[in-house]
Amino acid sequence: MAPTDTDLAYIAGMLDGEGYIGINKKVMTSRKSPRYDTKVCITNTHKRALDWIQSKLGAGVIYETKQKNNPLAKNRCFVWSCSNKEAIRVLKLLHPYLHIKKLKAETLISFGEFAGRSAFYKPVPDEVNEKRESYYQQALVDSLYERQPITI
């Protein structure tokens, strides 16, 4: 069953408040060009909420993680996560409902459209790598924007 507008708005709110979207860069000495991965995650102590998100979007995986900042935490912590083409598809669905992470979502969607059929992992010509790097740098700038106070 396809998610309703209400479902997508709720998931977008979870992503705005408890989520992460970004482009991760991995430089490996065995490769000529770095690898760029897009990632969308939502962290929550209620696994059922993440199960619901996964079922509504038909995407992602859920895993348990340790709460690094609080070793005395009693609640278990879970992460719903998707990456690359699946992440871009999810961001396109959620984009109209995002507020805090909307600008960064636009950057990642543009990156995904640019990456297109040239897989995220393959070595690429220098000019393609430079364009990927520019999207990566823009996503870093967008992260600073997310931290600005919201004006109502």
C-alpha cells in the first residue's frame, strides 16, 4: 500500500527532527577516485516506529546501535537507514514535507540525478569527480544552514 500524504508528512517530520541526510565521502588508496554515498537515516528508541517507516516507504534496513554519547542509557536505540538510489527515491517522496533538511535534500536529489546511471561506486573521469565533490561540499554547507534558528 502506497504511503498517504499524511504518512509522508509524518516521516518527513521524523527525518527533520531525528534524522540525518548527507553525502559520505570515502577515500581509498586502492582507487583513483573517492567513493561518494548518499545516506538517509532516522534514529529512534522505538523500533516499531521505524518498522512502520520501513513498511510505508518499502525501503531501508533497521539495525540496533549503541548510544555513544550516553553509556548509561537504558533504552535500546535503533536506526532505519537507506543509501544511494534508494535514498534518493525516499528524499523525492519526502521533499515536499521537509522543513529543516529541505535544502540538503535538494542537494542530494541533484547529486542523485547527476550520478544517474553511472553507479555511485565506479571510478569516473576527473570532471565527473569534481562535480561529485562540489555536491559533497554543498551538502556540508547545507548542514550549517540546518543549524540556524527557525523564524516563524
